[in-house]
Amino acid sequence: MCGIVGYIGNENGVSKVLEGLSRLEYRGYDSAGISYKENSDLKVVKKEGKLTNLESLVSEIKANAVVGHTRWATHGEVNDINAHPHGNDLFSVVHNGIIENAFELKKELKEQGEVFHSQTDSEVFLVLLTKNFKAEKNIKSAVLKTFSQVTGNSSFVILPRDEDNIYAIKRSAPLVCGKNDSGDQLFASSDPYALIGFVENIFFPGEEILCFLSKENKRVEFFDIEGNPSENYQSDKSRKDLKVETKEGFDHFMLKEIYEQPKLINNIAKIYETEYQELKNIKLEDIETINIIGCGTAWHAGLCMRNMFETELKKKVNVELASEFRYRKPYLTNKDMGLFISQSGETADTIACTELCKELGLKLGSILNVKDSTLNRLCDENMMIHAGQEIGVASTKAFTMQVIVGHFLMRLFQGKNPAKEFEKELEVLKNRVQGILDAPELIKKIANSIHSYKGFIFTGRNKYFPIALEGALKLKEIAYVHAEGYAAGELKHGPIALIDEEMVSICLVGPELYEKTLSNIEEIKARKGKILIVGPEEHDNLEELADWFIPLNFEGFEYFSPIYVNVVMQLLSYYIAREKGTDIDKPRNLAKSVTVE
Ligand code: F6R
């Protein structure tokens, strides 16, 4: 979603801000802009479309104080005017999030004679800030006052005309600040990834803490909402060794990330063996119900955990979509656990559910990739998936690692050492996944044959049902084709009406419930549907049933065969998308980290 980078220092900030914004491109955006100080004036340049459109307009500009933004439209269509920064002669503002009371505030401000140029909620902050400043004559107190007047989860970065400082503040939205060792380069950003290589020190401000990037004092200072100095922030020096990700010879980040999976699978047990051998803050005997909560792919990973949690832990398990859970007034008690799954740790709906569960006194756990995320700070117990930075908008390696770490959590609940328990099966998984990746030709060939069909139905039973959902999600995300996932047994309750010669059914068949799944496929065949079966290489008649067949070796799996099947789904979507010529790493309309509702 929106990306923010602000700079104040003694070098050219324009190039640094553009570089930072380019690193955040993967998060998804539709326009970009910067504001900078020239002599004593604030200038704003912004442009709809890719960052390169903006770069061509500002590449010659040099300035020591700059704020930049990539916008993912929420309020108001995609155009130059709605792009950020929003500025006037006194302030430039960039914003990430949603101002929930923007409509009422805008109405009041208009009645008072204020003029608006854009359709955005963000401009309300600018207009209100300017009004407050004119009354208070002090920038810091005007920023704090304005921030306390807007509701919703947001981060704001403000460049004032009259000071050589930058102000930044957030509420349940991502915001970090950075400083190099000498303090002559100060940054604010929505993501520490934008600051790699620029600074040695990263600061994570607490909620509603004002960050004051002071050029004169060469440091970032922190204030609470009353304006008093605050210690409510965390600092981290370890980020300075991080690297900016490259495609390393692959055509897309997504493909690179798919191919990283064997290495990640190989590493995870070792990491857990040295770093994490027991649950420190949550005990199974204190829990009655486990609520697993996430969005999209993370929700699918949660569905993969449900059966085994119920069977092995003998607990009631709900798997919930965060956007639904937060509003349906679920019955919860302090004997329940909220288990939140999120790659980014910043997904707005997931965070809102975490906050809800916290208020109600639930035990809170997470399965998560980004260490310094909001989710990490909210939960009692955090299980890291160690997938590394995921740049491709469509999640691949994170899903695999979420499912594995979910299994680790199950064993930790049982007081067992997950690294030892799963050592052998992880070895099998790693080798089988490597086998698929080493010989993608069949998948490529099938992608070539099926890419122009009208639609795709993914079916699976039991532990392959979540993979049917995930396979369909991946395909629609990156290939822009209609694809739905169904439980195979549900077909005849409605979706079978869609079957004809133009519809491809991608049927996931494991050794479990084999005969039953086959009968579902027979029903598709009887209706002249096209059939791709992904199923066991040892079989009786799958090839006769199928138009296309991808054989897999299911020997040696107890738990992880769904992950193995899913790698086939990842490659299939990837190669279909290639045939379609879509923007695979940054599919249209999507954002990597969905930080607004
Ligand atoms: C799909 C995808 C999304 C995310 C979802 C949750 O490929 O990436 O469905 O899984 O937006 O994101 P996180 O895991 O960051 O909470």
C-alpha cells in the first residue's frame, strides 16, 4: 500500500527518497510524488502511474529536505491531484492509512470557508494542520493537535516551510525513523526496508508518539501526545547489515521466491533448534478455544492448521477471516487464544482483531515474517517464519513457511521439540519441492495449453481444500483470470453448473479420500469439463480421467503433502500469468501489505 520516505540532512535527499520509494514499489501503488524545499519555498511534484513518471520530472532537482510518497488509492480516483504530497505554502503532508472522520471534518472546514483541491481524506489533515498552526503559532503543538482531531489508523509525515525539521506520527500504522551514526542524515519511512544502506540506526516509535527529525540537533527526538519528551520507542542497529533484494537472475521476484523454498525449508528446523524450543508465555492447558485469524493467503495457511490442531491438541479451533471476525461480535473469553497469521504483521484487519482480542484478555500468538511489525509488538508469543523479505505481491514462500511453523507450534504446545519431530519430513519435503523446481517443463507445457480457457475451478478435499483455495487465489491475482477454489464434495451443491468444455477443473488428489475425490472428478468429466489432475504417481486410472496429469510422489509425507502440492500450484499460476503477459510481481490493483481496511 502507500509508501512514505522523508529525508532531512546535508546531502541530496531527492535521490535518496526516490531510491527509498523504489524499494517500496513492491507494496503496490498507483501514483507517486515528492515535496522538497527550494530556498524558502515548498515545491510539490506528483504524477499518476509508475515511479519512473515522477523520476523523469525530478531527477535534476537537488534538495536537503524532502518527503515522498507512493499512493494506493482509497479516497478519490487515481490522478495527479489526489496523489501525495498534499501541500500549501506552509506544509507538505504525506499520509498512509485512512482518516475515518474525514467526511465530517471536511464538511466543517468547508463551512468555515476552507478550500479543498483533492478528493482525498489526507488533504483534510493538511487543511486542519494549517488552520491549527495559524491559531497556535507553533508547529509541534499544531501537529499534535491535528493528529488528535483525526480518527482511524494512519501515519503522517510533515515537511514544514518554516523549520529545518520533519515531523512524523502514527496510530496503528507502520512508521520508522532512521539516523546515520553522525546524525547528519535523518529519515522517516513506512518501512525499514526503504532505509537499508542509508542509516545505521532505526527507531520504531510507540503509538501516538511524535517523531521530530531535527537537522540542527542531528537526531530524532520523541514526544508524547501532550508534547512531553518520551522514551516510548525502540531502536535497532541490526538493520544496517540487511541487503536490498535483487532478482538474482530470475525473471521475477515471485519466481525467485518460489525457488528459495527448498533452502528455507532446510533452514527452519535448524533455526528453531537453536532459538526456540518451548512456548514461554502461553500454555495449552490454559486454552479452551484457538481462534486462528488472518487474511488471504495467511487465512489459507490457517485452514491448513485446523485439522491437526483439533486432532492432536484436542482443542476447538476456529479459522477466521480477520475482516469478518472483527465485526461479527464473536463470543470470546479469556480462556481463548487468538493466533494471528501474517507475513507483514501490518495487515489492518488482522491488527484490529489482535487489538480486539487483547482488550478481551485472550492469549495472543502470532505466526509472522516481519520482526519489527505491529503484530509482533502486540502478541505474547511470536513464532517467526524466517522466510526473508517477500517482494512478489503474491505470497508464495511465506505461505509454505507459515504452514510449517504452524506445525511447529502444535508440537511446542505438546511440549515437544519441533525441530527434531519434523526433521525427517522436512527433508522429504525439501527434496520433493526441489524435484518439482528442477523439472518445471510439464507444468510450463500445461500452462501453455490451458491459459486461454474461460475459467478455472480448483477442487480438493480435506487437507487439499485449503490448497484449492490458495491455488485459485494465486491464479486470479497474477493472471487476472476467473478462478475459484471449492471443496470437491461441494461441487454438486452448485458450482457444477459452471462446468462445460470451456472450464478447466484443476483437481487436487491425495492418497487420502482418493476414491471419493475420483467420483467428484467423474462428475466433471460427465459434463465435458476439461480436467487437470495433480495426483499420486502410483494410481489406477487418473491418466484416463484427465486431459492433463501432473504425477507427484506422496510417499513419506505425514503432514506436509499440501505444501508440496501447493508448489505445483505456484508454478502453474506463474506460467499461466507469463502466457497472459501480466505484471507478475506487481499485479494490478493489489498491494503487498494491506494497511487499510
Ligand atoms: C495473496 C496475498 C494476500 C496476503 C494477505 C495477508 O498472495 O499475499 O492475500 O496473504 O493480504 O497479508 P499478510 O500475510 O501480510 O497479513
